[in-house]
Amino acid sequence: MEKIRMTTPLVEMDGDEMTRVIWQMIKDILLTPFIDLKTEYYDLGLVHRNETDDKVTFDSAEATKKYGVAVKCATITPNAARMPEYNLKEMWKSPNGTIRAILDGTVFRTPILVKGITPYIPTWKKPICIARHAYGDVYKNTEMVVESGSKAELCVTKADGTEERALIHDFKSDGIIQGIHNLDSSIGSFARACFNFALDQKQDIWFATKDTISKKYDHRFKDIFQEIYDNEYKEKFEAAGIEYFYTLIDDAVARVIRSEGGYIWACKNYDGDVMSDMIATAFGSLAMMTSVLVSPDGIYEYEAAHGTVQRHYYKHLKGEETSTNSVATIFAWSGALRKRGELDNIPELSAFADKLEKATIDTIEDGVMTGDLYLLSTLENKKKVNTREFLEEVGSRLKAML
């Protein structure tokens, strides 16, 4: 068959450890045999980020702005243990955090459902999509260790030079403080991205914070969401037959557990970070969750919601067999290819993305799966395969469809 041709490149962001190994396998087995793949490549592996003083991360984000669609492999956010392992110049920040801040986007994470894997919450029948704000809060914090006898104050110096101060705490013993911030413009972008996504998916959207305790910070989020909804989206939502409502984060958690799913749950940055992992695990596996960063001006960056699978990578380096789940990484590629096809009016490319996803799900539902899913699946005739074998099984089904 003739390969599907692309007119505009994807921004390709390579990554680290086992997911980097899988990244190349996916391209070799599932993509380049069928697509004349055009990408603008950026190596976001920790070695190259260190060599470029992390400039490559900023360059990849700017390229995403230029081309409109990116696909990203999982990357290491280094901790103290990684410093000597990779001989790092400094403890580089999260590439995801850098890219999210530059694109001013919102992260939407949705579990991939397959037959044979039953959610831990028996009432969940439909996917729950987490919309995570991607700017500020603890991810752009300033922290200090405070000695006994110190006084900590919050001080804002206004444009005219005057100061506004508020006491944080008089420390009678040693302690710690943390300063966080957000921006009205970013919160507004978050709200619009959520409302647009809800209209696109034709799903209800919930938003939750702790405004009863955080009467200025969290309440600001609540007020901006409500103002934008009332002024720009209320009539559109009513016409689409979908609902927006705000509730406390405590109430939202209780509602989520009792629900059957099928909606978008919008969360602040940290809440979304934690709750998306909870949702993914409760639906079955973190390796079965899609993630897409959407900017308010329509830029998309697709990635897997999980990390670099460090333990499997060390086994791989020893020459030992691994059975690593590649589904979320496959879906990152399929999501980016589908969006590229939509934007460039290449229906064959979007159709290929649909078939790639179907081939992946069919493989699992036929009983062929990696070790993590093998332990969860209730299918009777199931077979555990290794990392490459799974991709080859997907490839054989994809080839038959094409």
C-alpha cells in the first residue's frame, strides 16, 4: 500500500528510559510502515537537556506554537538521586511544567476502557476526564526554611512603590513557609479551555476548589470561572444540553465516587495531578490514560500520563525481558496524528489514527496483553506477551485493517 503523506510536521519530543525504547519501537512497527512520517525532532532526554542547559525544552515548546501539534514521550524530572546518575549541572525542572507554562494550556486526561478490566469503583461505566490547570500554585512556588524567632510576612510592592503586608506567622520554633501565585489571565484561559472542551465532547463539566478555606485564592478561581461561563458560555451550554456547576473539592470527590462517569472534572494544578493518577488507577492502570495539553488558542500537545518506567528500563539494560504497557504512548501518537489530519484536511491520516487505536484495543480484548493488564484482566483466554510482541500483535491487526 502507498504510505499516507503528511503536509505539516508534528513536533516530536523524545524522552527517557523505557518509554524512549518503546517510542522508537512504535515508530518502527506501527507508524513508518504506513505513514510518510514528518516530524520536527527534539531530544528531551535528560542527557541532552543537560547538554543544552535545558534550552531544548524551550525550543520544543516554541516549535509547538509554530506547528500547532506535538507528541511527547515521558521524561525524567530529576531528583537528588538523579544528579550523580546523569552527572547533571543542576536539578533541571519538569519539562512538562516548562512546556505547560509556555503554551498556557490545560491538561485533559481520560482513561482508556477495554473489556475484561473492571474499574475498582463498580458504579463507573463511562470514562471520567480530568481537566488540570497547568500553571502556577505549588509548581511555581518559593519556599524557605524558617528558624525559630523569625517573623514571616507576605509583602506586595505595588506599581507606585507602596507596600501591602500580611503576617504569615511568628515562628516560636523552627518551621517552613511557601509562597504560591496564579494569574487571572491563566485562570481565564483554563476556564475557556475547559468550557470549549466540554462543548466539543458534549459532556457536563464540574469544577471544584476549597474556597471556604482559601477565601481569596481559591475563591478567585471560582469567581473567574462563573463570570466567564455566565458571559460567554451559558447559552451555548444550554443549547448543547450540557451543564456546568461548581462545588467544593470535598463534595466533588464524594460525587465522583458515586457517579457512573461520563463527564469532565476540572481541577486546580495539584488537585489535577493527584486526582488524575487516582482516576487512572481506579479505572485499571496509569498506562491506560491519555493526556493532551490544549492551549486557549488551539495548540495541542499529546503525551502519555505516566512516567518513564525506570524499573523496566534497568531490566532492559541488563538484557532481561520486559512486558511494558505501551498503550498510552500509542494513543499519544494516534491523538497527535488525528489532530494533524483534522487541521491539514487529510482524512486518511485521521482514519489511520482511529484504526491504530482500534487495533490496540482489539489486541487487548482478544486476550493479548502486557503483564500489568494480565494481572487485572478477567478474560478467560488471556496471554501475557513482552514489550515488542505486544506492539507486533497490534501491528498485525492494524495491517489487516489497512
